[in-house]
Amino acid sequence: MVTQTKSILVIEPRTGAVRDLARKPIEIDCEEVWRQISNYLDNEVGPDLRAIMAAHFKDCAHCSAIRDGTRNVVKLVGDGKAFEIPGGAGQRFYTKLDHYLATRQPKKRHR
């Protein structure tokens, strides 16, 4: 006995790629990606979650940028060439971050 699955093919408007929605992978939201990104970079997530996150990175430029930035920070801190940050820089950073977080408008989630 042969089981047939129906395909639902769509063309991605941004890339022109053809996707089969019937075989669409499980999705993950951006916030969960952010929670797991360190584990992802350290290869401490299971193969299923790794595949789901990799698929998310292909479709989400924002999360891909966060992944790349996190990877760069880990490289910089881990290479032994750390540098001294000028006094007060940390406080200025946190002041700006607090202001940004208090005034930002919620964005639509990318999926």
C-alpha cells in the first residue's frame, strides 16, 4: 500500500524559492531562539532543536544578526586579547539600554 501526501507548493516572494508547506518544519519564535542561542553556538542543543533553529535563521534576518553578533562577542572575549573598557562606559551603555527598552515600540515577530 502506498500512501500519498499532498503537496502545497508556494513561491517565497523575497527569494523566489519554492517551499512545500505540507512538509514545513516545526517553527520556533524569536524569543525562544534568543534563549537558546548560546547553547546553539556551544553545540549544546539536540539535533531536532538545532535543525529548527537553523531553519529559523534562514528566514529571520534579525535572529541571524543576533547569532552572528553573539558568535563575534564569544570570539573576542575568548581569544585572550581582551581590552580595558574606559571608566564610565558601562554605565553609559546601561543608561542608553534602559532608555531604549523603556521607549521602544513592540515589533511584529518574524517567523
